[in-house]
Amino acid sequence: MKPFPAVLKEKKRYVIFEIISEKRVKEDAVKKAFFREIKSFIGINGMADAAPTVVYFDEKSKKGVLKVDNRALKQVEQALSLIREISFNKCFVHIIKTTGTVKKAKELVKRGD
């Protein structure tokens, strides 16, 4: 079977985010909050198009990487900005940067930029 041509492949972006809160948050709680808010903001069809996935999350620094489809990037960023609570902890999601490769995204998270 032939691979898809480059034109037909879905382009992905990696959103580097930081959760600003007083208490630590667990990765599972972050995933649930992200998916709940994205689903309520852009709907089920939008969620299917965006295909959001938390690729990496460091509970100590509260920074992580979210993989999302290029076409739904702005909508997902807007949905993340609406999150005010994760597992009964008041918080704020700060989007640091968007990159095109997971390697660069993880490098920026681990480096602390």
C-alpha cells in the first residue's frame, strides 16, 4: 500500500502550555479538563477535526505539550484560554508557544522557556 502524498497528510501543531495554579495538578485531570472545554467550545465535530492529544506533561513544572490539527489551532487556543478550574483548583492556562515539531516542543518545555 502506498503512503499518503504530502498534500493529503494532516498538518499538526504542538502547543506548549503552562498551568498557573497554587496546587499541583495531575496529568489525567489536565487531559479531562482540556477535552471537556474543547468539546464544549467547538463541539464534537470540531473536536474530531482538531484531534487534540496531550503528548507530554510535567507535573512538577506544570508545563506540557498539546498536539492539535493545524486547521483548528486557533479554536483550541481559545478553548484553553477559557479554562478556570482543574479538579477543583483555580487555575489559568497560559499558552507559551506553538511549534511544528514535537522534538522542538519537548525541548522548549524541558529547557524552561
